Amino acid sequence: AAATKGTYDTFMLKEIDEQPAVLRRISQHYLANNSSINVPAELLQLMAQADRFYFVAAGTSYHASLVGKRLFEKYTKKPVEVGVASEFGYHWPLLSQKPFFIFLSQSGETADSRQVLVEAKKRGLSTLVLTNVVNSTLAREADFHLPLLAGPEIAVASTKAYTAQIAVEAVLAKALGVQLQERLAVEWDLQQQLSLAAVGIDRVLAEKDKFAALTKEYLTDQEHAFYLGRGIDYDVSLEAALKLKEISYVHTEGFAAGELKHGTIALIEDRVPAIFFITEKLTASHTRGNVQEVKARGGNVVVVSTEETKGSGDQFVLPTLTPELMPLLTGVVGQLIAYFSTLQRGLNVDQPRNLAKSVTVE
Ligand code: G6P
């Protein structure tokens, strides 16, 4: 059945709101059986033999892959390289002895990603696609595919597919880690984490009025904005910046907070919005230093932190999850900021100018 907006005015808000249900569906599908994770044994055996994973994707799926690298390296102890498909296709890195390719694509139709898949197959390499569309071109052409189970995503700006990609990456990292008898993976209660994440997203979604007020105060009349963070918070800064720029047309960049002093700080002037994600304990105090630097130059700072990293005056304090899963919550924060800024500018939330839902040309 074709997706409809139901009682919503936009697909984007509907899809944002569906995310807790998407996480519960993924958990149910992949993790409901306590004795084994629902991932083909043959796939796990092949992956266990790999010496390196290559994640290839475009756009939001690329940003989800950055999170996937952290999940895989932590729980499987195998190295991961992440590539933007359009770059990878023409500039192949030197491959390891036993490479394994993982493609992420909401639509399963992105030409840049497909080009890499075709070449990988030509080279006889093993391939897996994580996709929301199981009868798509990439799903058909790869050796294996796993469903994202997000349900049809219609708004051009990807929201629930990003969340689903991270959750399925986590499932796969857990499954492979268990297969490899990695202690961290064996001990990781992913089912519980996904359930906490779903509840956490519900909590973020319950604060929509606060987000709307925040974007009204900080983002109306602004032409530039910045997202800053370190580690996993840097990964999500890139996605949050893409979300805001692609639908509101506010020129937004995501930066590694530590790079601020190496250039970006020159752009901070009176009232420039700088949104910081501070969920990583290891680097929280350094990033707090960056917050002060931006404030001292008149920037309008928003801090999104967690119960573990919070400071006084932080606008949003999120529940704490496994660190690599925090993008399940901070990602939603970025989505809501993008959504309300765009709405308040009177722009078309679902159909931004110049963009297509899936890009089938290289
Ligand atoms: C287009 C869409 C993006 C998407 C990207 C990759 O640019 O506008 O939202 O992230 O393609 O799409 P895929 O379907 O491969 O995830």
C-alpha cells in the first residue's frame, strides 16, 4: 500500500514520529529469539573471515556508515573503512587481503553506490546491502541484503532510515562480535539498548514545543549555522548539518569541535548559532572549552548533552545509551531542529528544491 500522511501535514514529521516504532520493529525482527540473532549464518561466517570491512554509501547513509564503523570496530575488533560512494568508485583504496563490502542505501537505487557494487562484484568480493527497499537494484545485485524495516520513507530528507541503519548496524556488529566470541559483544544487551533508545526518542519527541521555540529564537534570520562535536558527536554533527541545510537552506556545517580553533572560529560572530553535541565523556571537558570560546565571540550556543555529561544551562539533556548509539537520540534532535526551522521559514519540508529522494545518475 502507498504511504499516506494520515493526520500529518508533512511526511517528514510523520516519519520522525515513527522512529520509536521502527526501533521496536528492528528489535523484534532481529533480536526476539534469545538464542540466536536473526542474521543468516552463512553471512556471519563469511564476515568472520574478513580482515577489513568497507562501508560504502552516499548522503545520510554515508553518515550512518560513520557510526557503523565505530560500532563494528568496538564490538568485532575488525577494522573498517568508510567511503563516500562517488569518491570510492573512481579512487579505490588499496584493499586488504580479505575485504568485505557493506553498502548502505535507503532506496537501494543510488547510482554512485551501485557503481561500486558492480566493480566489487567484478573483482569477486563479498557484498552485503542494508536497505529499506528489499526488491531494489542493490538488494538484488549484492550477495546478501538485510532489511532496514523502516517502512516507506517519502520525505526527501532521510530521518527514520538513518535511525534504522544505525540500529541494524548495531545488530550486525553484535551478531558478528558474538560469532567471534568478543567479550564486549557477548555482554552487550542490545535489545535493552534499543528499547531504551525508543523510550529516549519518545522523550525527545515530547519536547517538540521546546524545539520550535528554540529554532524560532536562534535560527530565524540566520544564514549560517554550525554543529560541533567530537567522536560520535562529530559523526552526528555532519548528519544534523546536512538535515538543516538541505531543507531550510541555512548554510550549515558540521565540524569536529577540536577543529574550531584551526579555522572555523573565524566564522563565529554575533548571534551565529552553534549547536554542540556533548554526549562523549572522554572529550566533554574539551568541548565545553569550545562552547566558552564560541560564547566569548557572541555566538548563540545550544548544548545537547546526556545525564552523564550534562552541565548547567544545557538546553537538552538526553538519556544515556551505549555511547555509539547516542546518534539514535542526537540524530532526532537534528531532525527536529531542521524540521521546525524549515516550517518557520515557510518552505516545503518534504520537497526541498533541487533534491531528489534517490539519485539514479552518477
Ligand atoms: C539522496 C537523498 C538523500 C540520501 C542519498 C542516499 O541524495 O536525497 O536523503 O541520503 O540520496 O540515498 P540512499 O537511498 O542510497 O540511502
